[in-house]
Amino acid sequence: MIKLLFLLPLLMCALWYWYLQQHGWNIRQGWKGFSYIISFNLVIALSLWLIMLLTQHE
């Protein structure tokens, strides 16, 4: 499951791009939404990475 998490930002950005196109907006007008999507996914990735580091047993 973790291996497929890279698809989440791609899917979210594709949906946001589709939404922009449906409403007649261009990418420049929706740039803030893309930055929110990327930052949200970075927070999720860093959180999962930290949890993985904290729970490793050696």
C-alpha cells in the first residue's frame, strides 16, 4: 500500500487540473491549489517517514 502513495499527489493534481479546465480557468489561476496539494502530500509523506523511523526495530 505504501508503495502506491506516490499516486496520491498525481491523482489529486489531475483532478484539480480537470476542475480548473471545467470552470474555464488556467493553471496560473489555480497555482495556489497545486501548492496546497503538494504541501499536503509532503506533510503526509514526512509524517509516514517519521513514523517508520520511530517504529523500526533492530
